[in-house]
Amino acid sequence: MGPRFDFLAYEASEFNSELDDVTAQIHEAATIRLQETYHELLSAADKCVREAEALDDHAEWDVARQLRQLEERRAIERERVVGWLALIFIVILLDLKLKKLKARLDMTHPARGPYRGKGWLDKLTDEYRERFGIDLRSNGTAFSFIEELVLARNSVVHNGGKPSKEYLREFTKPRLVDEQGAILFSNKHFKEAVQVLKDYVDWLVRELIYICRGERVAGPLRVFTH
């Protein structure tokens, strides 16, 4: 008889695929298309500027220059919105994955809720602690980043992209707020977040596998061997 199919390991693999093969591809395609649109619009604006210069029409030239500057500002805001969409998407993926992972153990470790918490992440943290003896916060650096991602996402969805009081209270040096005081989820942030989430879910799956084997959870630095 061959080895049994490991549904928990499958969930980790599926999560990586959702991030690498779907989310990252969509994000890259959107970013490239934005750049193309920006250059097209900027080229058209430059043409208007040159035509006004050729006609020696100062008023028309001034309008054309203002339109060019407007396109530059609009390009920045479009890029910001694409970042917001990516942020919302990966937070949703994480939420769904944490719920699917715990559901895999409903038969052996049934829920005894309700579980406490202000938001979905707090409630899941309480549930994982109560049901499996796993403290999601013990993977400290990663969990802190995840908390910031969630609060930034909430600020986008519920506060128009302005960081909420809760976000600024929890993170006095927020990494996802720009100089204009708005949520900014850049390409660099996106790549960092994808790697952190992949590593975090991989760690959690390993811990759950040990739980299924009846072994003691050792925490985020446990090295998993097949």
C-alpha cells in the first residue's frame, strides 16, 4: 500500500499555487498594463504640448502641460489601487486557508466555540489555541506582518485607504503607509507578503501534521522532516 494522501500538505501546496500561479500573475499583468497605459497617455499628452508649442499658443500649451501633470498623478493613483486590490486578495486567501486547515481536523478536533476576538484573525487565533494548542502568534515576526496586512486591508475597505486609528495605534511605524498618509501596498510589499504568507502557512501545516500524529507542537522553529 502506498503512502496516504495528506490533505494538510495539499492545502499548503494549493495555497502556494494560488499565490504564485494566480495572484502574482494577475498582479504582474495588471502592473504591466498600467505601465503601458501610462506611456500611451503620456505620449498623447506630450504630443499636445508639442503641437501647442508649434502654434506658439501659450494658453493651449499651459492646458496641455496641466493635462500631462494630471496623467502623472493619475498613474500614481492607479498603481496604488492595483496594490490595494492585491492586498485585499491575499488577505482573503489567508482567511480562507486558515479556515480550511482547521476544518480538515473537525472530526478529530471538533470545535467547541464560540471563540473570542474582535475580528476574524483574533477569533481564529483563539480557536487554534483552544482546539490544537497552537499559538498563531508564536511565529512572531510573520504574525506581526500578517496583522498589519489585515489592518491595512481593513483601512482600504472601510476607510477609503486612510489608515485607521486601530492600525496607527498598533503600528507606530507602519510599513504600509506612505508620505501622503495613505495605504500603499507596493510591488516590493507584495513580494514580501507573498513569501511571508507562504512560509507561515507552511509552518502552520507542519504543526497541524504533528498534531494529527499525536506529537507535541514545538513552535515556529520546528524543522519538519518527511
